[in-house]
Amino acid sequence: MERTVLKNERSEGEEVKAIYLTGFMGAGKTTIGKKLGNVLQLPVIDTDEYIEKQTGKSIADIFAEEGEETFRKYEREVLKVLPTENVIITTGGGMVIQAENREWMKTNGTVVYLHCDVEELFRRLEHDSSRPLLSENKRMQIERLFQERLPFYKEATVTIDTTGKSIDETVAEIVTVLKDQKRWP
């Protein structure tokens, strides 16, 4: 995959490291990422969408035809071709399961973990049939995957709880934390 170069309206000297949004499926990464991009005037790249465009296949089709291992390889590759400055990158829920990905994100940006409690995740995902890892017995699969991934999510630079919060509240909290930690001008 070729490295993507994006330009935005920032002037010289205002370079900021990438902001990586991580979290379990249903935590709001894509939706919050789009709103955060508007607020911070940064482009937003969704890794799952990027992989779908590069392969010409949906995530579900990649899992069905090529397997999870191949999809995880695509995730590793995509991180290395995306910009590492002046961008918000929303990641797939399993991006963090690979140590190489966690290290890349921590080295090249600010990792924001969007936490959401399991009950709310279940409500959000209950009728979603597009997630290849949630094909049967969703509640059990959500709880198991969430517990497996939680230690990796907690390695993030910043944790924001999205449970019961609006998109605007969550975005405002992210911006405040980034400014307080001097990760945003």
C-alpha cells in the first residue's frame, strides 16, 4: 500500500501527531472521529474503510474469503501507509490486539481509547449484522472479546468513557484532554 499524503489548512509549524481512536466495536469511533475531525479541522481516515477500498471487498467478505489472519495483516500494513501527522485515524475494534499496531500508534501519535460499558455496547450492536466476529450469541461474544481486548485498549494515552454521553459531549472531552496534555495546540 502506498503512503497517503493529506493536506489541510494548518499553517507551517502547527504539525501535530496523528490521533488514533481505538475502542470496541460500537464504542463510537467512526462517528466521534468524523465530528472530532470537523472540530479540529483535520482529515479523518477510517482504517476499515481504507482496507475495503484497497481490497475492493467488505470486511465481512475479507473474513469469509481470506480469513481473520489476512485481515489482521491488512491492518498492520494500513497503519504504515497512512499519515502520522495532522490526521485522525479511526481504527477497527481489533486493531489493538497486535502488539506491533499498538506500538506503532503510540510511537506515531496520541492513542485515544473510547471506552463504553458492555451493556451499552450490547444495546448498540444488538441488531447489527455487519460484524463478522459477532455472528452468533452476540452477548457472549461481545463480553468475551471485550474482556480479551480490554488490557490492550487500556495501553492508550488517553481514555474517554462514551457510556451514556452524546457525540458532542465526547468530542468536547477529547479536545479538552488533548489540550490539557499539550497534545493539541
